[in-house]
Amino acid sequence: MATALALAIASSAPAPSAAPVPTFDDLMAYLHFDGGERARVVQGEIVGKDFRESDDKEISIAVVALFDAPLPRLVGEIRKGELLRADREVLDFRLFPPGTPPEEAFQTVGYSSEEAKEIRHLLGAAPGSTFNLSTGELERIRALRARFPGSDCERNAACAEAVSGVYRGLLVERLMSYQKDGLKGIAPYDRGSGVSVRPEEELRKAAQDAELIRRAFPEFYKAFTEFPSEPVEPGDTQFLWIKQRVQGRPAFALAHRLYEVRPDMALIAERQFYVGTSYNSLQTFIGLLPLGNRTLLVYTNRTFTDQVAGLASSMRHSLGRNKMMSVVTANLVALRQRLR
């Protein structure tokens, strides 16, 4: 049974006049999965391993799994946000198409009364790594702090709402800047003492390392890396905000997704071009290959964070990969259960 399944995956034929779809063996070779790992995938196990890293701030993994669902259904569930719903650390999210009015897309963004500590920390934000904020954004926070001098902000409803409102405005501005200028529109994070972090450069590096996507699907790759200069169908693009728990803190992220769906394969690219704290940026690719009523899912994740660089970098990278692998595997297990 396992051998027959592997042969069926490897022999999936591309649609006429479409770009050749990488086979199962192509994908496993690209991800450096050995024979034992390939067999475990075919037998139904969710298998993950370290992926190539090209930066001391980068942690990267690859995960492969078979799903007992046809490709269109699996794409539909991901498009609806089921992977996010499966993530226990995701507190809230909103998916929306380009052109959605910000007042509609971001109307529920904010901090709850249980997140008073984060409100207090944000009101006191300064250059550094506690928050990912640009110099201009920090100035707006300082102006807000001047309006509530000495305030116990978490106990002052007007102050707490003002903090949420200012942060909501920052998210809207970052989204609009990215939609207008793509990677060039991402403002750097001010770390203080003249040091800044540039997510634009990190995400360009992550895209350049997507060798298989660049080679096999050049038009998709170009549309993603050169957004918004390359035209795409309206239904192929999604934006989203995510509120998640990161290292025990609530953090907001902004993301852009691009889809290409064909009868013989699907590709989903996502970049988190703004993250409020902990890590700097993130890029994922999901590739889906149909096998009758089953679908092979291939997932890669490249995350950039200052926290794994410097002293004990090797150990920090290992811990980061293990944590990421645990979260992604749990999410895919939960997605499998939802599809049953």
C-alpha cells in the first residue's frame, strides 16, 4: 500500500501547457528528506526537519503531511483560516480582500481589559526590542504618553482606548504602505543607538532562498516578490491581521497571502510583513499535490528574530526550530481532525 501510494504521488502528471509540477521525489530531494523520512510521510506521519538557513537571525523548518481530503477542500479550508483557528496561540484574526475599508477590517483590533500589562508597556515604549516600532511610531506613542502623564493607564478607560486606537492606526498605516509599495513600504524597527532592523531585507532574503518556487513557478514567484507591481487576480490575494500570544504576550501581525490553484497543484505564499514583538518577520510557502481524494501538503517556514543571534546562537536556533516544529505539527494534526 505504501509503495503504491508513493508511486502514485511521484507520477502525478501536470496539466497540459502548465508549468511542470515537481514530483514527490523532487520535493523530498529539495527538502533533503531521506528514505526513512519519505516512507514515514507515505505511511501517514507528519514529518518535519530543519531547513536551509542563510542568516544568523533565521530559523527555518520544512514539514510534510498527507491529508485525507481532496485538494480543493484543503485549499478552501486554508483560505478560510482553518490553520489559524487550529493554532492555540492565535487569539483572533481577520482575513480580508484588497480594497476592504480599514475601518471595517480593523474595527475589532485592540487590547482587552485582561491585557492591561501590555497596554502599560506599550504606553511606555522606547527604542529597543520590547516592541517592533519605527522611529515615527515611537514619536506617536510619546505624544500619547504626554496626554496621560503619570496615568495608571490600565485603570483609565480613556487612556486604554487611546493606546489601542493609536496602535490600530499604526497597523492601518503599515498595511496601506505595504499595499502601495510592497516590501519597499515596510518601515524599519528602531532598536536604539542608531541601530535598526529592516524586515524588507529579511523577506527579500527569504524569497531569494525559495529556489524551487523560483525555478518551477517563476510567474507566481515574481508576483509574490514584486508585489504590487505584478498584476494578480483579485481572488488570488488576501490580507490578514492576527492577534496571537507570543512568549506570553499578546502581539499583532500583518500578513499578505498569494494563491495559485490549479487542478494538478496549489501554491500558497504568505509573508508576515509586520509583527508587533518577539520576531521580526516571517515567510511561509505551502505546496499541495492531489492524489485522488488525498492531498500531499508541503510546508516551509522562515522566521527572522534577533533572539537567536549572538551568544549561544546554535542552541538558540535549535530551541527555536523545535518550538516552531511543535507548533506547526500540532496545527496540522488539528487541521486533519477538522477535515474528518
